[in-house]
Amino acid sequence: MATTQTRRRADAERNIAAILDAALVSFTEDPQASMAAIARAAGVGRVTLYAHFPSREVLLEAVLDRTIAAAGEVIEKVTPGEGPATDALRRLLQSSWHELDQHRKLFDLAQRELGATRLRQRHREVVDHVESLLVRGQQEGVFRSDLPMAWLVTTVYSLLHAAADDVNAGRLAAEEAAGVLEATLLPALASR
Amino acid sequence: MATTQTRRRADAERNIAAILDAALVSFTEDPQASMAAIARAAGVGRVTLYAHFPSREVLLEAVLDRTIAAAGEVIEKVTPGEGPATDALRRLLQSSWHELDQHRKLFDLAQRELGATRLRQRHREVVDHVESLLVRGQQEGVFRSDLPMAWLVTTVYSLLHAAADDVNAGRLAAEEAAGVLEATLLPALASR
């Protein structure tokens, strides 16, 4: 039996979901998309939009967080914690690229609006998967231990995003990216 | 014997140099630095500033171009076209990092204001050195030929800039960066 309060909460959640869906599409199609345009696309009033997301930046961060959380779930499904570490890294790269490829334009916008440091901070969840796997591979002796762990994580993170930039700029075919990343990162990370 | 015209040209050149010097310092110390503040720091009027650089973006691009051109000259001095390609790559990485390290904040700002694609375009001059060296190393058989050349160039370019981001974010010590870049890039680029 829905009380007024639970009905209101359900309305709010529906609105938030509609806004995040609309914002993802809007930001991807037009990086300049205004809050007014996003409210229209979401079918909510501007007052409702601003009640949930007081600024364009807060909204962009929320869209990004949801996208990265979804990527984290996809990465978990390929079980990077299981099997030989090198094979697990291949699966992790494939699934990470697949997710990133779908949101290349969003990340390009986020890089500009939030800057490199804040964008990286918001990736904590996916970056943690990379770090755990690298640590496990070091313990197995297949990944190198001669460089700081933070740098090895940066190497994976930054080449993935560099591949997205290259696809955006027309320098790399999207279908080639996963293979090229694997061929570059495996020797860069391997122990000798 | 200076004519009025050559005197005027000399004045203009002096002003432009003063503006670019002041803008480099201002952008580095405060990414939000206004055109008015830069004019003040350069000791020129706002009218003069805008006559040479009609917008903040045009000014930022000019500062960036001058910085990258200077880096290109430093890289040339380490003669990347001479000696074994692997040794030449070490020298190129060392000198590139040295230049980039001095301008980490400027590049962070430029990445945000211009976006990844335009920032990369403005690096043509230094990126050409990387490409020539990689081609030479392929001919010598020491660098890999199994991946697109544009991607190998991206790998070098993006890891250099990722190191700058890591130093900016406090994840990597500036003194460690050149060594870490060399240790990562040599195996990533080596032929097998």
C-alpha cells in the first residue's frame, strides 16, 4: 500500500533516472547541451531538474558515475579475479574497451569539463579492478614489480583513454582498439 | 637607420614577446587568469593585448605553440636521428619529459580548454620527431612493426602526458618520471 511518501520517492527516482538517461544522450550528441535542453529531453521541468542536480557539472558527474559503475559491473562479470592473470588482463581490457568505446564522447567532454585529475578520481571503481589484477599478476610472477603500482595502473588507464581519443580523432579504427591495447600493454606490464 | 615602420614592427614584436612571457607565467600560476590580469603582467594595455590576441583561446594556443616549438628545438639538440634507435629513444624521452615537466600546469589547462584532439594537433612538431625515430627503429628491426604507426606515436605521446598528470596529482615523483617512462615504453615498442 503506497503512502504519499513512498509515492513521492518513487516519482523522484523515476525523474532522476529519466534525467540521467536524457543527459547521457544529450551530452553525447552535443557537448554544449544546456540544462534547459536536458530538462526538455527528460520530460521534466527545469525546477525539478535543478532540485536534483543544482548545476550542469553536478549532473555531468552523476552521468559519469552511473556510466563508470555500469562499466564496473561489466568488468566484474568477466571475473578478473579468476584464472591466470595474463588471460584475466586480456578479458579486462576487452570489456573495459567495449564499455569505454560506447561512451567516448562523454569521456571527452568530462575530460574537458572536470580535468584529468577529477576524471581519474571518479574512475576509482574500475581502476581498483585493474590494481587488484596487477597485484595478483605480480604475486604470480607474470607482471613486473620494478615500477610503482600507481604508474602501472596509470599505464592501463591512460592507454585505454588514449585509444578512445584516437578513435574520436579518426586515427584508430574502433574495432582495432582492443587488440592494439592488448598488444601494447602485455609487453609493457610483463615481468622479465 | 630605423624607419617609422621598422620601429613600429620592433615595438609590436617586443609587446608580443612580453605578452607571451606574461601569459605563460599567468596561466601556470592561475589557470583562471583573465586577459586583464595578463595585460597588466605584460605591462601593455588591454587594447594592445586584444590587437595581437583577440581571445584568451588564441592567446593560450600561441603560448602553447611557442612552448612546443621550444621543446622541439631541445629535442633536436639530442639528435634523435643519430646513433642506435633505442638509445635515441632514451634521449628523446629524457628531453621530452624535461620540457613537459616544466609546463605540466600549462598542458593541464590546455587539455581542458582545447580538448585532447586540438592539443594533440598542436604537438605536430614534437610528434614528428617521435614518428621519424620510430620509423627508423623499425627499419633497424629494433621497434615493432605489427601495430599501426599512429598508435605507436600515441603510446609515446599519451604516456608522457599521463606521467605529467600523475605528477600533478601527486601520484608520481617528477624525478622518477623519465626512468619510469623509459622502462614502460621500451618493452612496449620493442620488436620481438
